[in-house]
Amino acid sequence: MIDLHFFNSAEINSIVLEDQQIVGYEKLDNYEDVYEVKIRLRVVHTNNEYNAPDVTFGEYIRRWLYEVKANELKPSSLDRKEQTINYQVLPYLKDIPLTKLKSDDIQHMINDLKLKYSYSTVKKAYEAVNSCLRYALSKREVSENAADNVSLPKSMKKAVNDISFFSDEELGLIYKEAFKCYRNGKRIYRLAEIIVFLVNTGLRIGECLALKWSDIDWNTNIFRVSRNIVYVKRRDTKSMLAETGYSSLEQRSTKTKNGDRVVPLNSAAIRALLSIRGINKNNSYIFSTSNGGRVYPRNIDRMFRAILNRCHIKGRGVHSLRHTFASRMFAEGVDVKTVSEVLGHSDVSITYNTYIHLLKEQRIKAVMLPEI
């Protein structure tokens, strides 16, 4: 039997089966060799080499999303993939017949998107198209993957203005407002401690709201992050099509592969926990409603924006607390790998690209140290 492992892709594409021969190679001895070549190279010479469905690419990618890809995605990931397809892919490619989609069509989409969106958004659009076409190729519904010859732009770094954090003075104003009480002594913002906790741990809001008292190790002052509260579209369980409205869902995993992690508690975070424990000690979730239920991320966002408005601080949100935590770690000289691990980024390059301006400032300060 012939060993085909040494063939490269160009040679494989040039192979033609004729009269029990492989053109350019020695004659095969028997039918079994020919059969092996056909099976292993997926080459079937008939009048119709692939089964091309008569659909547009828009119809095909939506069918792929709901009938195939949805089976392997978390609900929140399905929402994001659907958004990418609806807003970045379909406006460019939806009306092109699947079998007539060309590399130039996809390249035009990429070139136009890079003028409007971040590198991450452009890359996600390309990945959606590429994954869909790989599936179509595996099903022999297209003769080639048109995305193979498309060039992505070089990674575009986030602008400094994209990363917003709070100064010490601003945090002082926020804390003062957050812990105010009515005249009768009742707190205005019942879960004000979550602000202190977030800015001292760097958690994502969904991770924080999924924390339970059982996640805290009081002996070592650490806690484990292993769940995430997400706000996802309600969907028909069979078709996976979105229905009206959203619902809160606890995912038994975090946003990224490195999101499941152990995070240390500093003294400020411990004080925040002890304070909220006096309010929610009988509830399973650390930050919960008065009756022990889950708090929605949008509720915290609404509370925090109200506080910021009272402090006359604009252009920031809850996620800026996470950026503030990261900026403080860099200011203290913590290395980028450690910061990445604590934040739960999927790759250290994400941390570097997100906070590159802070790293540059840190290096400049190090060079400007007094002479010895």
C-alpha cells in the first residue's frame, strides 16, 4: 500500500486518478491502493465533485450558526457570535450565492471593517466566515474555502483613551457618595461594598456577582473564581433562534480559558467582605438581593452610574474599576504575566496590548531613577 503522508498540499491538489494511476507517481499495483487514495484524499471523480446547495451565504451561515455551532457555544458566546454575523458579516456577504463567494468579497469586507472597528472585532468577523466555510468544505458543499487567501490587518493596539480608570481623588469621591445614608440612617446604595471589592480584586462584574461565600478561604485570604453571571437572549430550545427578552444565567465557567483562577484578598477587599457579610450573611451569594437571589449586572451598572453622576464623573463605567485595579498593579511594579493571571486574561498578549501605555510609563520611570 502506498504511503501518502509525504504529500504536501500542492501535490495533493494536483493528484488525478486515471486508470489506477496517480499522475506524476508510480503506477499503483491493485484496486485497494486506488481505493485508499480516494478515501484518504477525499477525491471522487464524477460529473459533480461537490454537492452545492442553492442558497446565499447569508442563509448558509445562519443555518450553520443555529444548527451546528450553537451546540458547542455557551449562551453568551452564541449571543456574541450572532451579533458579529448580523452586524459585521451579513451587511457585506448575505446576498452572495454560497458557491460564488470569492476571496475578494471577504477581503473587501475586512478592508472596510478595519476602518470602523477594532482589530478584535475584525478578526471575529473573519473567524466566523472562515469557520463556516471550513464546515461547508468538509461537507463537500463548496469546492474551496474562499477565506484561505484573505489577509487580515496587523494587530491594532487599543488607543490610550479606550482604557479609562479612576484617580485616587475620584475614588475618594465615589466612596463618599456610595456609602451615604438617608436621614433615617438607611443606606442609599445597599451593595456599595461591591465597588470597593471590584477595584481591589479586578474581577469582571459577572464573575463578582457569581461569587458565593463558599468560594472564600478565610484561612489563606484567597478566593476561587469559577462561575460567571451573564445576561443572555431567550431562545427557542429547538431552533436556537432568539425570542423576545433577556434572562440572567449562571455559567459554570468563566469568560476565558484562564478565567478559572485563584485571586488574593488584600485588606480593603477583606473589609468590604466583612461589611457585606453583616447584610447578606444568610444568603448563598456574597452580593445578592435582600431575599437571597442573584443580582443582575445591569442593576450594579445602574447603581454605579447614578453614583458617578452625583460625583460629576463622566465617560467611565463599572469596567473602569477593573482597569483601575490593573493600573495600580503596574504602578506597584507587578510584572505583566502576574497581572494577566490575576485578571484571568486568556493570553498575556491581551494584557500587554491593553495596558501597553501603562507599561511604557513604568519603564520610563524606571530609567529616570536617581543615579547610584
